[in-house]
Amino acid sequence: MSTAQAWLRLGTAVLATAFVAGLAFWWANLDRSAAAFVGKSDTHFTLGGTPFHFVGVNMYNAAGDPAIYSCGPWMANPDEELQQWFHRAKVESGATVVRFWAFQSYTAGGTDWSALDRVMRVASKEDMKVIPVLENQWDSCTEGGIKDATWYAGAYQRPYGYPLSYRDYVRKVVERYRDNPAVFGWMLINEAESASAGGQEDPDALYGFARDMSAFVHALDTNHLVTLGVPGGAGKPGASGGHYGALHALPTIDFLTYHDYGFDDAAMPGLPVDLASPLIVSVFTQDNSWKWADGGYTQLKSRAWQTLSTNVPAGAQPYQRMGLNFVGQFTGDVYIGRVQVGTHDYTFNDGTTGGWQANSPFVLDNVPGVGINGGDALHLSVSPTEGSQISLPLPDDVQAGTPISVEVYADGPGQTNLSDSLAAALHDGANLDKPLVVDESGMVTCQPDGGRPLETPASRAAKFDAKLGAFFDQGGAGYLVWTWNPESDCSYDFTTGDPLNGVLARYAANLRGA
């Protein structure tokens, strides 16, 4: 071994020792908040009175027990093995939160709580938090079958393949663990969505279920947060587009959730980029003598809601109109969300264009469910835009100094559902003043997946590094990887020795010190 190699190995060992020592200090500090309940403040969580951001893992069969029920990685002796699983996940990846299935199947229909008790006991011993998921949308690991709109509309209040109804089971679970600080919060359903048996979307059924059950849990348990458990993304009946924002706007839903799959190469799916052809916009007004006044020009970004603001300038009253003036060789789609003129609040939720008018070459129509908070939006089909305007008559009571704000979104050719990316979900969270958790995110190794190239453990770790950085930079609150497995690093699994552990541990340490 050369002298240089010796020094390199020594330096690596010193750095590794320092990193482990840092993690040990971090874990020791966890003792102070182990008995605290998780809360929220605006878009972040709190623990022990301080902001709490986290990384963690899905360990869906944590409540598996050969004497009761198991669906996933097998434990022959769960009293010993589960402790090892949690400890390994914490030590190797820095995980502080574990998401797991707490379905009725794992409790013998609400008659045997030993498996869930074990999860709570182990989590408490390891100073970790758990997110119990109380039922599955799908028929895996549950006897309840796939949930359709009929179930969400009321069948959840009747037995459904189990001795207990879903509602009665939730009561038992929540009452048993409502004073246990090991629980991070309650997730009502994994990947909730609502369609009829014939496939027709029924958002009202899911909304009614979410409203009823989240209020029900909060009435039973004043210590813990509650979320529904929708995955986000497009194509989820009753839970995509504007329905995603509406569900999370319920006052009894405390945080948003999102599943980030299928965008391995996108650090932040939906994050704004510069438009290939710039689109420049100003807010203008015209007074009673039709004198034109611009409020300044803004170059829009692509696929990002932006708020344009100005004040009505001095002029002859009553004012005639306000509007947007577009400049640039942009071709594509522009969406207008909420417009505020002083105390006047304009939306497009009535399905119309709201009295707006356009000169050629614009065509106006209403597009449902694409606004920031899931409302309808005014849609402009745009061809080259030099000197084109849209306008709205102003109320007679508008005076000089009245503030004007307009929400604007520019997109490339073709209409797009704007509410379904992770970046849009984070925007929803910011507007609702609620935290967002990516509660599942995975990349496949070892087998083909959707025609995408397979990841190696190293490439997967590098891409997760980029995703985690972008997520927390954009205001994300917590990130859970799918899925930690004690033995496998194939498919979506990762385990001891996978480089992803090091990436997660680094973020865990940085977040703890933030």
C-alpha cells in the first residue's frame, strides 16, 4: 500500500467515524421528543415544539405475524425480528418514520391487537414514529376487496368481508392508540379513489367519506394528525385534478400525500422551466377616457402558477376595464385562475368565462379542475401573441390605488391537467398552509418496469439524491421511500448495503440539524 493510499484510507475512516458519531448524537437528541406528539405549523410538522422534517421508509408488513396474518416480508419470530428491522432502518438510513399496513386483517377482525401493539412498542423503543394505514383501496393484504364508490358512499359503515365495519374498526384502533406518541398520524386509506363498478368517477362519494371519517377520528383523538391517503397524479377517479385540492382543503385533513412513481429522471416532476418561446404579460387598466396604463411586464415561466399584481393608477372615474396584455412569439395555452380587484373576487367555478373578452387570435373557454386550489380556470388558446389582450369590465366602485392580482399559468401546446404533478401538489400545500408528505416513492431495479430502463442501485441512489434535494428545497415536509426489505434489494426494495441508505442518512442528519 502506498503512502497516499494509506492516508486516503485513514481519511475515509475518520470521516466515517465522524458521520457515525453525528448520527449517534442525533439519535440521542431524539430521546427528548420521543414522548411528544407530532403537530403541524403551516407547511411543516412540529415535534417537541420545533420544526420536524424527516425521511423514512415504508415497511408495509411490519404488523405481520405468522399466528395472525402476514402479507409481505416474512417474520418467523416477530418479537425479535421486528426490533431488528426498525433498528437497521434507523441506523443505516436515518429513518425516523415508518409507514405500515394496520388493516383489520392484521388484528383478526379487531380481536387480537398483539401485532399492532408490537409495532407501537418497537417504534417507541427505537424513538421512531409510525403511520398506520387503516385500509387499502385495493384487494391486497386485506379481506375487504377493492373499494368502489358504493363503499365510499356508505358501505364502509357496514361489515365488508370482516366482522366489523370499517368505521367500527377505526374506532377501536384509534381509541386503543390515541394516547400513544409513537403514532405520527392516521392515514385512512392507501391510494384512495372513487369510481362506480362500471368505472364512472364519483368524487362526491370520496369527498363525503373523507369529510365524515376525518372528523370522526379527530373527535376520538385530539392528539394525532389525520390524512386521507390519496396518491396524487393523473387518472385517479375522484382524487385527481381539482379533486386532489378539494379533498385536502377539508379542515379535518391535516396534511397532503403524494406518490412519486414513474419520473425517475425528474428531480421535481412539474417544476417550472423557462419557456422556449418567451411570453411576456402585463396587467393594464383603462379609465373613463380610455387612457391606457400598464402595471409593468413579467416574463412567465412554464408550468408554474404566478401572481401578477399592480394598483389601479390615477385616472378619470369610473374606470372602464382591466385586462392582460400579451407580448411574444408564444404558441400554446394560458390559464387564468383567481382574479382579485380590491374586495371583488372573480373565479370561474360557474363554468363560464366570467365576462372576459378577447381580441383575435385568442379563443376563450372554461376548463374545470385546473386552478391552483382545484377550481375551474379561464383557458386561452394562444397563437403568436404580439399585442393581444383579454379584458374584463371594472366595477364602478374601483378607485385609484385599488390593488389588482391575477393568477396566470402558461403551458406548451395542448391542454394539460395542471393539478397532477408533485410540484403542483406542493403548491396546493402552500396555498392550504398544510404540509406535504411523499408517502411512497420508488424506482425499480432487477426487472423491467413500464418500458423504462432499469436502475442500478447506484443510479437509483443518485436519482433519489436529486429528488430529495429538490423536494425539501421546494418546501416538502417528509419523504418515505418504498420499500425497505430486510433481505431484498430487487424491484422497488432496498436493504442493508444499498447505497440509497447513505443518501437517506445524509438527508436525515441534515434535516435534524436544520
